[in-house]
Amino acid sequence: MAVPKKRTSRAKKLIRKNLWKNKAYWAALKAFSFAKSVSMGNSKSFSFYGEGDSKGFLSTEE
């Protein structure tokens, strides 16, 4: 089994951690933007069935 020979420096560790956080930030921002456009009805690439449709998926009924 492969074992690292030396300890990873704090700077290198923080750089990798920040890259991971930055990737997560942009993914969350994109998801929020997509949800906002769907809720406003401005989405061009996504459609869902409302209350009156027979499939009723993602309906707003309580």
C-alpha cells in the first residue's frame, strides 16, 4: 500500500482546501440561480408539470 513519505505543508493543505471550497461555492451559486429561474418561470431548459396537468410532478399542492 502506498504511504506518503513526508507531511503535507500547511500552505499546500490550505490551497487544496480553498480550491475545494471554491468549487462548492460556484456549484451552490449555479444551483440557486437555476432554482430561482425555475420558480420565476424564466427557465428555457427545464419544464415541470403544474397543478392542472395529469402527471402532477413538482406540483405546489399542500
